Amino acid sequence: MKTDTVAARGSGAVRRALEAELRAARARGVEQPVVVDVGGGSGGWAVPFASAGCLVTVVEPNPNALATLRRRAEEEGVSGRITVIADDSDALAAHVEAGSADLVLAHGLLEVVDEPRAVLDALATAVSPGGAVSVLVANRTAAVLHRALAGRISEARQLMEGPDGIVAGDTVLRRYDSAGLTDSLVAAGLEVTLLQGDRVVSDIVPGEVREDELAEFELSASSVPALRDVAGRLHAIARRG
């Protein structure tokens, strides 16, 4: 399963974890794993999942993103395996049956929704016993470090000390650190079985680094706790307790 959008670059570790979930679902006897991509945008994950034989539901309110998703799905010949729901993430329960999804994605979502706890509760309700919720979020610690290294110490301090890890002009409403993300998932009744980093160094290395060498390093570094905690994004796999 390959993804080719900007948002997915550097996501080798994330992709590996999701492919493992597909294998686990098939090992449970599920021929066509059901995937729900909440805030799925233009199909950066949905189209590859559908190409891999999954039945995918995308919940996304942006009409431009959905138009791109439909075009990409048609080009790849997987339109019949993708259901598009043009609605906000907080309407998930109205469209997806409880316990019906083998895998639920919330990538880049918790940072921008008004009520992340309500969204997490909906994700936990949608996933089936044995299934998984995949959450990918912006990492507060990385934002602090990058601002500090750029000499923007005042902003770094605000990011570090503020309750939501943001500064004026940010395009997100909140950032998470490892403990905060874990606590949020547990509060929604989920058990975290994997916590790893995504884009550990990809946002800061010089442009002349070979892509294959960088990808190999990212894959190895994602599971090293000290490096994970400074990665640009944090990725968690969680299950219903």
C-alpha cells in the first residue's frame, strides 16, 4: 500500500503499522476490511486502502477535497469500494454503525476539531472488537524544539507552557505530546498498543539527503522513545478496552 500525498510523505512507519492492521483483520477472517477515514481529505489514505481491497468510508466536509478524492478513486478504478460522506467529523455516529469498522483513521484531525474528546468517543464507538483506531497528531515537543532552534525563543516558551501548545497565528487549535495523546485515548476507553514518531527528522534535515536513506532512518527512528518524542507528528494505534 503506497501513499503519494504531501501529508503522507515520511510516513513509512505509519504505513507499516496500518498494513499490519490489514493483515490482522484478514487473519480474523475478514475478506474486505472495513476502513473509516475521518477527515480523510482528498483520499491520500482512502484510495490506497481501497486499492488494497478494503471497503472505505471517508467522512469529510470539504467539497474541493471530496472532488479530488472522487477523481483519484475513478482514475484508480476503486470508486465502487469508497463511500463518501460529506459531513463533519462530529457526525460520525450518524453515518457509521457502532462496532462496524476494522480500522478507523483520524490523521491530522484532533488538532483542528472543536471537541476532540467527542471525536475520540465517536472513533472508539465505530471500531469493532479486535479492530484499531489510528491517530496521527502534531507533536508539541517538536514544535517547541524547532522554534527554539530557529531562535524564536519567546514562541518556543509559549508552545511549551501554554495549555494547548499553540501560539498566535497557528493553523491548529492544539498540539499533543506523548503523555497527552495517550491520556486522551485512554479517557475515551481505548488502550494504546503502539506509540511511534512520524517525520522524526524529515522536517529539519538538509535537502541533499538521499530520500531512500532518509526513509530508512525514519523507519528505524520512529520506535526509539527519545526520537519519537521529538518527531514532527505522533502516531498511535489504540483498541477498545
